[in-house]
Amino acid sequence: MPNSEKNENRVESVLAVMAASVVAVSLLAMIVALLTRLFGGQPWAILTQLPLVGLPFAFVLIIALLITSLRRRSRKNPRG
């Protein structure tokens, strides 16, 4: 396997793990904030603001992963 393929696979793996991690942390923060409100408490500001930043960032990471994957596939299967 050429070195560039290994590098591209590594980039795809890193993007996928980053996107999944950001989504998981954002959803966890959202659930904790909702449960805190449910039990009458005031959630920390970070718990309410993290999903507002994290979910769009994860969306951008998923789009970057899609572009990287499409570029790799187009190089692998030329049309000609």
C-alpha cells in the first residue's frame, strides 16, 4: 500500500473519531443540562453552550470526512 493511501486512511480515521467524539460529548452535555433542569437545578453555562458549538463543528468534520473519502475514491477509480 503506497504511503499516500496510508496517510489518507489515517486522515479519514482521525476525522471520523473526532466527529464521533464531539457529537458524543455534545449530546452528553445536553442530556446532563436537561436532567439538571428536570431536577430543579441551574445547569452550568458550559453545559448549555457546548452543544451550540460542538454540533456544528461535528457537522463540519463530517463534511470534511465526506470530501476526503470522495477524493480518495475518485483517485482510486478513474473514469477513463
